[in-house]
Amino acid sequence: MGSAAPEAVRAQIASGQLDPVYLILGEDEQWKLALAAEFEQAVDEGLRAFNVARFHGGEAALGEVLDAARTLPLMAPRRIVIVSHAERLLQPARDGKAAEQDAAELEAFLEDPPQHAALVLASAPLDERRRLNKRLLSRATVLRGAAIETVADAQRWIRTRVQAAGKRIDPQAVRLLGERIGPDANRLRDEVERLLLFAGDNPDVSVQDVRDVAGPAAAYDNWAVTRAIERGDAATALRQLALALEQGAEPYMVLGQLAWVARSRLPPPRIPQAIDVVFRTDNALKRSAGDRRQLLERLVVELCAAAGAGRASGSGRGRRETL
């Protein structure tokens, strides 16, 4: 089918005239997943439970995915099948008879895809020398994320994302953040989203914000997040949360710790509201209603506000009430 811009594909989604197979390629996981999720809009909201199927490439078999795409839609003209981390299906860790059979089945599917379904594959960049990937690239509508290969690319991305959020960022802050993170698309997005969350209603992102929120952290301390929340120090709490998650902390274990903070370490008048925020976060995590890291970051910021101290004094901004 060839390459397409996201804007052109969004127009297809709005019109309901979808191609049979889409391949979303890039290093930025959140961009890929957000774009893939937009395909759900092609199905009436009340019928999505019956006509939208989601798979994770590390947990599903390719045969299951293709069977889901072949299944006729129910009370709707279109069925949507979305696969995250599709590279794990397209480039399995081990070759063998099963992998060969999967490849043959996918090639047959690509030759004559059902017209009632749209198969959406969100994948890391693929080895385009492999026969199956070549075939897929030639038959699918391909969307490629912007490449972030140098520090300069990272800095351009930072400026674009902050401007898209309706804020301004100090050029020195852009330079500092780009140099500290480099061309790591996923970490770059995480750091910028955390900065935007920390900025709140303030229209400017400063160098000090970068130093407070994205600065290098010391070795992770299991109780550093708790102590920072008790102080109302959102910058340190966000930084320590990021370090915990990067070192493999399980989101639900982190949520359990934050629930303990809400029950035990906040001013009594704020506890009921804090518990309610923890409950909403727990529901969102269970329903996969958002990125896990961002859900926990938002909870941390709200608990810091509930602790009564607001932002860290180094940011130069006043207290925020978010609960």
C-alpha cells in the first residue's frame, strides 16, 4: 500500500474507509499506542466491545490475531484488531517450524485480507531484509514515527511537544534536557510529560524545572517517594518514582505504597479525597485506561498537593490544589 501520514489515516478513520492492514513503526511506544487506539473511533462506541480486539505481541499467537481479523463484525460494518509490540510476532526470538508456519499464514492473509476488518500492527522498527517483513511493508499502509537519532533531533522534539501543549520552554532548558537524555524516544517522552505535569497551569517550563524534575537521581531508596510526598516535594517524588519504575518496580506494588501514604501519612482532612484518587488510579490501571507511568505520576502530584506543601521550594511556584 505504501507510506501514509497520520493526518491522512485520521481522515480515513473519520470516513470509515479503512485499508485492510496498517503497520505503525517507531521507537516511541506511547506515540504508536496512541495512534493505534484512534482506530477504535471507526467503530460506534456502543459496539466496540464486540468489534474491537486488542492483543499484545508477547502474549498472543499470530494465529489468534489473524482469526480475530477474519471474524465477521457484529452489527457493524467494520472490525478492528490492534496488536501492540507486534515485532514480537513478526520477528520471534527463535526460528523454527512454528515460526515458519506463522510466517506462511501471515503471507497468505496479506495476499487476500478480509475487507471487513482493519488489522493494526504497532511495532518497533523491523529488519526490512527479512522476507516476511518485506512482504508486510509492501502490502500494508505504513506509518513511521519521526526518527530521533541525535541530540539535535531530541531537542527539536522537545520544543515541538512543549509547544503542542500550549507552553513555552526556555532554550537553555531544551538544551539541558536534550543533552541529559539524548536520542532515547521513550525516555524523552516520559521526561517531557513529567515536566508538563509538573508545570501545571504555568505557561513556562524553566531550566530549574528541568533540574528539579529531570535531573540525575541518586540510587533508588524504597521510601524516597513516600518521604517526598510527606514534604509535598513533587519534583523529588516524580524523580524518585521515575527511578523506581526504570529499575523494574512493579506499578501495582508502587500503587500499594502510595495507598499506604494516602491512608497513613496525610493530614486527616485530606485523607478521604486522597483515598478516592488512589481508588480512581487503581481502576484506571486495571482497565488499562492510560499509560501506567503517567497514571502513577499524576497520583504522586495529587498526593503531594494533599500533603499541604505543594511544590518544592526550588521551583519558585506556589502551592497547587489538585484533589
